[in-house]
Amino acid sequence: MVSKAKKVKINVGQTWSMRQPDGDVELRVVRVEKDDDGITQVRCKTDTGETFSVPYETMRDDTESFTHLRDRSALVFKYGLLAPTECAEEVYSQMRSALEYRNALIGAECSRRAGARELDRGVECLTKMQADLSEAKAELATARDAVSRARSAKRTGRVPEELNEAVAKAKARQREATDALRIEREKPKTAKAFEALAPAKKQLAEEAKQAGIEFYKKSPLWWGARALADKAAKASFESLPLYFRGEPLDPKHRSMQNGASLGVQVHQKGSGGAGFTVDEVMTGSGGASSWLMIGPVVERQLPPAKNDRVLAARSRNKARREAAIANGGGSKRELRTLRMRIGSREDGTPIIAEWPMVMHRPLPPGAIVRRVAVSVRRIGPREEWSVTLTLDASTITRYEPSPDRKGTVAISPSWKSVPGGIRIASWVDEYGDAEHITISDSAGTVNAAGRRRNTGLVAALRKAAELRSIRDENFNRARAELVSNLKGKRLPEWMRARTVDRGEPVPSSAKALAYIGQWRSARRMAMLVRHWRESRFDGDEQAFEAAESWRYDDYHLWRWEMSQRKSAERRRRDVYRVLAAELAEKYERIVMTDEKYSDMARRPEAEEGLQNDAAAANRHIVAPGDLRLLIGQAARKRACSFELIRASGVAMTCPAPKCGASHVAQKDVSEHQFVCTKCTFQRDLSTARCMNMLRAVGLGEQVDAMIERGRELGRALRMARDEGGGDQ
């Protein structure tokens, strides 16, 4: 069955290309509206200023004449904010309303998906196969439980062979049932049955849409923030399939603990929805003051110093910053005021909220602000505020590539431990140059080329894990001590009720202590101690003092852990951005693989054995997915070609000339070496991967040349060594 291509939705601000006999013409969408005949027209504008209209369906469906250039001119700037100083209650209220509206849309979508699955189950030709698949899943779950019990009983990673065979048979049966169901779904007979269900599914979609509209009518959410809430909700389920690996898949609801946002789509009257220019936003002219404004620089107001030591430290830091700026080596972070409209009063006057804004870099003059969103998320016990501005930079010069930029480079992320740190990536270009990039445990050094700085990130990232380990050990001791101190005492009803889920019967004191002894959540125990502080009972002095002491220390370690992790991740992100910028400015094309690092982070199943904890910890420290993402962003920003090739075959293929042995090559993982058993070719594993990537993009001759140069150099070194030995 041939799958249909997803149709692009045309929106204001998009960039399209229109094919003409004398060359392609770039278009900007400035308006989408219906004409007098009820036909939706797309108003476009060319680079020369000419405007014309195209029917919406023609522009969307005629892929030979019109091509969507995805956000090629969009720039996103993110700045830090402090807590709101004006209209703080209204800000929180609107954020909660936006989150409730988003969850209402997600709930309506979940209902639609449940109805669609119920309709699918009604197809007669699939009923038996779906039952077979359910039985196969149950059999696999039973076999895996048996493996887990056997491993727990023997306290070892070894599992009896008969249990492994049972798991293998169950997996094979589930695979066969899944394939049979997929093949049956693709048959013409089943396709006709699904076509008969199309009207019912369309009705479900209409009901879900109407449920969202009805919820919005009752919601206090301001209309200006509704568009971004709609977009965030749809982004969470538009591309989500009904099933994943045979299991139902639904979008997840969000809570304020996961973060919330509030934003507006900035429109300037009479400009076709183009928004305000940066100059208007900075000065408040052209009507921008009633929507969005970034005020002038204000003096940073610090809280009073607790003692003379804090006051002296502030003076030293201020003097150090001023000296760095005077020498041209520092950056002055300006504190400004962000003013954004978050609603309207009954008389139509705007409600303007204010946040202190840390503006660490200026906005590009001449760009147009299209969208602004203020977000808050929790980092441990504290809130972190930020603002994201989306700019239309089609009217300004974005990037001029260097005339010296040329060639192709292949990059292979890794997480190998090396003396003093961890190797995060290796790269090889078509000219034979190569480098291994590491992050170091040291305080900070500069590499031989004088370009890249090692910043001791490994120790910083591992410190957060160490703090988490200390918290876990303290929690285990405090939990056991709490159970011991309360043993034999009659617990109050409120404490016994907190040991079970809401709605369940209140247990006895003995059962409540047994439940507490099985807790694995430090947060749950901390909430118990906080409530206990206001509801003391007779004979609880020793138990409460010990629990309160643990809670106080755990709160301190929690703040430290979360701040340490966030700070180290930001430092790592900055190092990756610098590396990505250097590579994108040096090369015309960057090649990487499309490996799914999320699958590597998945916990192994019971029958798959124990994972390599050291390698998993290193992978978590390196975050190869973030590295690939930032390299791709830097390449697109600097008009550099960024290609992702299939990862299959890259690691297990010999890159040597006239060999190309596949599934014959072996990897010496302990030494991170690639050794071919057919031609005895040997290289560093990451280097071999990069060579295979270069071959995959048509640079096989260059790879052959660099391997031959390496062999010639090796022969020369051996001859020199032999001659030197003979002289001795």
C-alpha cells in the first residue's frame, strides 16, 4: 500500500519557492484569506516587492511548481528572566489556564484515539489476529518474569538456558503475530473495511475539535495566548501513531512541575501579520508598547549582604568584570525589563506583565519579531524563567561563508574513557586530517591548535550523580531509622492514611510502617515530615527529630544536585556549540549517522543480560544526541550542508581499498580498535566509522588515498626503525 505524502499547512511568514522558466522565485506568505467567491487565497510577496495571490489548494498540492522552504529565515533568541515583578498573579493564572487548555486538547485527542482503536477492533478479518497478538504478548511477559525471578534468586546475570529459549520462542511468536497483522492490514480487503470506517473516524475528529472549542469558551485563557497553546498541543500528537510496537500510544498530559509557558503571536495592524521590528520593540514605537517592549538598561538590585565576606566577594566580582570588559575580554550582561501583554481588561485596556531580563546579546537590527513566549520550569526547588523570541530575518544579511571553506568532514560521536577525560567525538575530512575531541577532568587547558578548551566537564557532570547517590544512601538510612523509631507506637490516622493511595482504606499502624519501609520516593517521605511538623503526637520526639534532620539535609543536597547538573549541562552545551561552529565554518558539508541514541539508553530486557554501567554513564555524560543536534543547527545557520546517513553497516564494514568486508570485521571494544579478519586492516574504531561515512557520500577515492598514505608512512617508519636497530 503506497503511503500518501503529508500535506503542508500554509501559514503567514512561511517561505516558498515557485518554479519559473528563467529560474526559481522565492516567495513570502504575507496573508491567507478567503476572497468574495469563498476560495482561500494565499497572498505572496517576492524579493522585488511584487505581490500576487495563489489559490490555497494549488499552492499546497502542486509540488512541481511550489516548494516549501522550511523556516530558512527564522532566528530564535533565548534570554534568562527573573520572576515577574508586575501582574505576577495574572501571569500564573494565564499559565495555568494555558496548561489546562492544552491538557483538554490532549484529553480530547486521547478520546478520539480510543474511539478509533475501538472501530479498528470491529474489523472482522483482524479480530483473530489481534487476539493472537495479545496472547503472544502475555506469553512473552510471563517468560520475562520467570527470567527476572531466576536472576534475583541466584544474584547473578546468568539465566538457565531453558528460560532463555522460552523467551526467544515467545519473541518469535510475537514477531510473527505482528507481521501477520501488518500484512493483513495492507490487503485490499482490509483497506476497503477501513475506508468504510472513515466517516465514523471523521466524526470522532470533529467531536474532539468541538470539545476543545467548548472548553476554551469556558476558560479564562486570553485569546492572544490561545494560538501558541493550540500549537503546543497539536505538536504533541499530530505525528504520533495510534500504535507503537503493537501497543496503544497516546500523548501525555503535562503538569506545572514539567514547566509552563505563556506566549503571544505578535501582529502589527496593517502589515499583514508581519509583527514588530526589533527597533520598535526596543523603543516601544509603532504600537509595540501595547504588546511587547524591552525597556532600557536598569541597575541590578541585589539583596542586602548577609555579612562582610559576601560584600567583599561582590566588590571583587564587580572589579573583575569591569577589568575584563575594559580589556575587551569580557561580556557585559545587561539587565533590562521585558514588558509583554498577557490579557485585556473589561474596558479593553491591556494587562502588561513585567520581568527583569538578562540580555546577554543584542537582537539583530532590522529583523521582525513574530512570536514571543515566556516559560517557567522547576530546577529542583527553585523556578527558572526564560523568554524565547522568534524573529523573521529575511530582510537582513544572516551569514556570509568564508571563501576558504571547502571539503567534507565525517563526525562520529563516542563516549570512550581516555586518560584524563572522555572522548566525545572523532572527525576525519576528505583530505586526511583527523582529530579526537575530548572533555577533560582538568581545570582547563587549550589543545595543540590553540582552538578548543577542555573545561573539566567530566568531574562537574559526575558530581551531580555523586550527590544523587549520597541522597539515596541517606534516604535508605533515614527510612529504616524512621520505621525503627515508630515501631510499637500507635500512629495517628493522618500518618497511616498517607502510606496508601487516595481512596484506599486506612491501614493499621503495623501495616503502615511496613508500607513506609518499602517507599522508594524521597519526595513522599519529605512531604510526610512536613505535615508531621504541624501535626505532632505524643512520644514522637526522637522519630521526628531524626526525620526532620534528614529532610533538612536532603533539601540542601537536592538544591545542590539540581543546580550542579544544570550548570554542568549548560557548560557542556556551550562547548558543543563552539565545536559545531568551528566545523560549520571550516567545511562545506558535514556527514553524521542517524543512530537512535534513545534506543541505546533503553534499559535492557530481562533476557538481554546486564548492561555496561560504565559505558552507559559515559554516554549520559557525553549526550551524543545533543552534540548531533547542535552540529545540525550550526550547519543550517551557516549555510553548510548537513547530511545524515544510515548507521547500519558503518561500524561493521572494512573501509580498506578493495576489501569492504561486511560482518567479517571484528571490533576490539576494550581497545576501541577496528580489526578486519580478512585483510588485517586496523584503525581506531571511530576513525574507521568516519572513513565509511565518507565512502557512503561518494568520497571513496579520497579514503583510498588517505589509507595508502598511512601505509606508506608506516612502511617508512618501520624501515627507519630497522635501520636504526642495525646501526646499534
